[in-house]
Amino acid sequence: DSTGKGLLDFRSHVDASCRYSEEFTNIYYDCMDKKRRTLTRLYLDKATLVWNGNAVSGQAALGEFFESLPSSEFSVQTLDCQPVHELATQGQTTLLVVTAGQVKFDGHKQRYFNQNFLLTAQASPTSDQPVWKIASDCFRFQDWSS
Amino acid sequence: MTSFRKWYPNLAVVAHVQVGQDEGVVVQREVTSKGKLPGEHGDRVRGPHFRGGRKVQCSFQGREYDDPARRQRPRGSPGPEHLVHFEDNIVDVSVNNIRSQDGSWQRRFDPYSWANQRGDWRFDRERRGAGDYAGGGRTKDSWYKMTIPYGKKYNKKWLLTALQNKCSVPFKPVHYQTEGHKAQFYLEDAFTAHALVRASRQITDSEGYKVLVLMNPCPPPSILNTELKPQDTAWLKQCMAKRFDSSQRTLDLNQLRSDPDLVSQNVCPILSRKIFMDAVVKIIEENIPELVHLNLSNNKLYQLDSLADLITSAPHLKALNLSHNQLKTEKVLDRLKGLKLVDLWLEHNPLCDQFKDQPSYISAVRERFPQLVKLDGYDLPLPIVFDVVATSTIPPCKGSYFGSEEIMFLILHFLQQYFSVYDSGDRQPLLNAYHDGATFSLSQPSSQSLSRCLLREYHKDSRNLKHLKDPSTRFRLLKHTRLNVVALLNKLPKTQHDIASFNIDVNTHTSMLLSFTVSGVFKEVEGAFQDGVRAFSRVFIAVPAGNSGLCIVNDQLFVRIATMEEICSAFATPAPTPSSSLVPALSTPKQEMLSTFSLKSGMNLEWSQKCLQDNNWDFNIAAQIFTQLKN
């Protein structure tokens, strides 16, 4: 089912996703650490977050949630990314971004975390590059039960 | 002593310092007058001599006529006590104790004595008194202009005090000013004005002249208007515009009263008067709300009430100069609490002398302006601040999040099947679980040497974009199509997953897509690290498949070494065997429920038990679930 052209498309798609995911994670964690108030701009209006089993959805709730978290210092050590099959996304270009590393929340000890995002590309009114927004976000401490 | 000379240039003061007999050092002062002092009626005052062993406190204190300290002084008694008073307290010259022409000692004004004599009438007087300007009902010439010829030379406070001492009724002078050689002010009340006139010639000044008091009816003074005349406001505004530096956003109102533009227009902007300060603040509010620096020095300000509006109307105000004014206590600063001042000048205000040392001065000011960095031109030492921002807490961590029971069953069912194949030793059947165009990649923590060692079987296929930059390698390590996916899975070490340890988070669920993250632990079952416990986090993205199943389109696996805690709690429950995992402790009804449920749902006993347990073995709920699953 992969024609030569299809493979090429897929290859460039993968290349592009790697770059987007790197750029995205840089922006995301920088925002999380230094500009927390602007973090919700990276999320879709109806985005969902599951944070250590706590479900949060919608801009307003997300805003409140991030505001309630202490200030953070993230250190991403592992990054992986896959383009999501179009069957699942009904044509909307989507990336799966998976990260792992450590985070220190102010007043708490440093902990390891695993996180993954579904990013969807939205057409930008001002450029031909898409604007990536988080459709879903899943975060968990590796030692969440302790 | 210097002040003494200023007001009484014709008097000489000679201080003798003596060692007294019993009381140590004593200062004696002789006051003599020099030069000719022609009095109106030839009366002259000779400064009295003071002898005696009293220690003298030399302090200047202004006293108002109703100073409580006065009342306690024995009245009418002549003697050194009053002479002390005369020398030390320039303002409060106890002129009433000077012998008048008829030789009788004048009594000091004592409000209580008056009240005793005249009953309540005094209180009426006070209520209606000269201090009350706010009332209306002014007739054409309802006020009185009181003139003191040659009054210009007198200190205002001395004069008014002396007059009050002589006046049987308390009066409040309005708009005291000097004109030529005269001093004048206004009184509203006829009775008060008449009472004051009776004080004429009752006071003799230092030169021996009698102080005259004249009174003339007049219309209410324009100074009483609560608002400036429009043209005055216009001039004030123009003057302020001239004094405003827009590049620095600075307004310099230093010594505004002597501004030549205003003086030439006969506008007398006495900023200590509410009407003027209000006008200034309003002009700021309407025209330059962006004001950052404001200089109000040398304006005889004694209160800051009108400035309080600046807190809202000039929110950017950071620097304020209130130096060289008449602010008496630190309390006046309370009115400006809320101004985010960074730079403040307060020197040369009486309030500065009230502090016993600089640290207390600084902390009193800082109390009102916590962000202050400069005071009186000096950089302040950094304040000791306790960070009172409450450390937010992290929300409590919870277990699996499914979003709905339906999804929970769907996923549990799927995972049970998936891992039973995954752990079986041959992963080939997993082809059925993946979509044709599925992708898979794995990653692991790269930095820790221990994990690199223990996870070396995974290492060569590990795809960490943080460290892996070559696009070809990046591409190669992303397995695409189910054949490639399962081929890799088959090469990975054989495992035994602890399903009981699984935690599942469902991040997205749409009609076409189900994305969930599974985390838990597994054991290596063969090879160099047999029985080694590993922890994993695995993201599945699936689309619906026939027979209410799932078809994987994306699979990302993260593997790491398990922590001690995870190792200890891992595999606490016995691994499921195909036969049965009935816990003997279950009661018979429960056993029955369990087997029925398992049959109906298609899940093995262990999963079925887990679901029932989660629902508290509630038969009704279980029945609902049967129905849903059947459909």
C-alpha cells in the first residue's frame, strides 16, 4: 500500500514531525516554566488534560489548573514523536509527541515524569506554516503512587 | 535662642552658665532691651530677669489657645514660672501676665472659667462658631474683616495666640494674610468679631507698641468658594502644563505659590488649601494620568488628604517629593497608602524629627510604601521580606482515568488480550491488533548508565530525538506498517507483565480515535536479566475495529528500570493462569456473580473480578454493564 510517492510523502512527513515536535516541546516547557499564564494559548479551546489522573478540559479550566500549580522547572530528557494515522484524525494532521524527564515543582521534591501530547495542525492566517495546538495532554509522575 | 533674636531684634539675651549650689549646672538668662522703644503711651516692657536655681529647658513649642497643658498652670500667679515661659516659648509669650496699665495681672484665657460664668452659651457659640464656613445663608456683608495695623511685622502665630488670649471667645481666622504693613483675616460671626475687637490695645508687642484690632463688615471672602473660578483653573492648568516634562513624565510644583505666571494673574495657589490641591489633582487626573514623578516641595503642606485621589488617578506615580513642607506626623502618609512609590522625599518636615533614629524613620515610611527604594535621595537598604506567597500544592495524584465505564471495559478487554499474546513468547499474532499503516517506536532514558546497561536490548532500537539528530536514523527507527512493527516487537526481550499494576489514562476519545496511556511494570523472563523488573509507559492510539475491538494505528513504548518501590510491590498478586484465579475468600454468591459476569463479558476471571470489585459487587450495576456489553 505504499507507492514510491507515498513513501516519499511519508518520509518528509516524518522529518517534518520531528522538527515540529522539537520546536513544540521547547516552546511548551519554556512557557510552563517561565510564562505559565500564557500556557493555555498552546491548547485548543476544547483540549483535554489528564494530569496524574485528574481530568481537566476547556480553556478556562486549564487556565485555572495551571495557575494552581506551583512554579516549575522542567528538564526533558527523552523525546519521541510519530505522525498520527489519518484514519484516526479524519484528515486533520496530528502528531503524537512523547516526552520524559524530570520536573521540580516549587516546594516539592524533584520527580520523574512521562507526558504525551496530541498536537493538531491548524491553518495559520498569517503564514503557510501550520499552527500546532494541543488537543490532548497526558501527564504522570513515574512515582505517582508514592 | 536664635529665634528669639529674630522676632525681638531689640532685645538682647545674655545667657550665664553657672554652677549652682546643689543642682549642678544652671543657665541664667538675662533679657534686656536695647535701643529706644517708643510706645504709644510710653509703655515699655523690660525683659524681666530670671534668677533661681531652675534648670531651663529651651524648647520651642507652638501652643494653641486650648492647649491642655495650659489649663493646669496655676492662674494669675506671678512669678518666675511665667518668666521662664516668656523666654523659652517664643510663640507663647505670656503677655497676659505682663502688667497692664492698671497693674492687674491679666488672666490667661480659660475656656472652663468662661463656661462656668456663662453657662451653655459658650457651647452654642462654638457650634455656630467662626470655624464653621460650610454653612450658607450669607447676607451681603455678613462677614467681618479684622485688620491689625502694622501687623505684618508680627509672627502670625504669636499674634493670633496673643489675640486669642485676650479674646473671650474662641475664633478661627479665615484667610490670614498681610497687605502692606497690615495683617488681616476674616471672621464670620459678629459676636466673635466684636469680642476680638475688645482685645485691641490689650496686647503690647516687644517694642512696646499696643496691638490694635480693627473690624469692618464685609462680604464673604472669595477664598471660601469650594471651587476655583474657571479662569483661575485655566491659569493653574496652563502653569502646570509649563511645569510638566512629558519626556520624563515629571510635574514640578515646587513652591507653586511663587510661580510668576500665576502671581501675575493674581492666582494664589496655596496648595495647603484643599480647594487648590483638589484642583491640581483633578487637572492631573484629566490631563496627565501617566504621571510618574511629582514634586510638591515647599508648599507648606500639612496634610495630604487631597492627594489620596492620586492613588487611582495617577496609577503610574512612582516618585513623590514632599520635602520642605509642614507634615507633622507620619500618620499623614497613611492617606497615600496604595501609591506604589519607589522614590520619596520627606526631609524638612516636622514629622522627620519625631523618630528616634533613622531605622525607625525608614521602617515607618516603608510600612506605607513597601516598594520604596529611595528615601530623601538615599538608597534604602534592602528590606527583609518574608515571601508570603503561599506555596501552591500539587493536586493529589489519582489512579486510572477512563472517562467512562464503557471505555474502561473496552480498554481492559483489549489490554488483556494484547498482553496475553505479548507475554506468550510469540508476538506474531499481534499482527491482528495493528492497522496496516501502523507506526511504532520506543525510547528509554538515555542518561543513566545503569539503564543503558540493563536496557541494552532496547538500546539499539531506542529513538530519542533529543540525542538522535540524523534524519535517516530518525526515520529508520520509526517502524511503519504492521509487518515492520511486529517484526521489531518480536525481537524485543520476552516479558511477563504485571497487569494488576497497570494504570490507564484515557486522554482522548472521539468516534474515530481512542488514545490511552498504559503504565506499569513487567519482568524479563529470560536472558541475562531474567527476573529483572522494568517499568514502562506506553501510548496506544487506536481506531474502532470489528466486534467491538480496537485496531492500533500508533504505538509508542517508553521503558525504564523499575524503582525499588515498584520492584517490591510488583507481582504481588499471583500471575493469572489460564485455569482460574478465583480467590478462595470469595463468597458463593460472589463466585457465581463472577463466573456469570466473565461469561457474559468475555473477560477472564481475573479481569472480571477486578471490574466487579470496582463496582462493589453491586449486582444492579453489573446487570447494566451486561446489557451494555451485549449491545
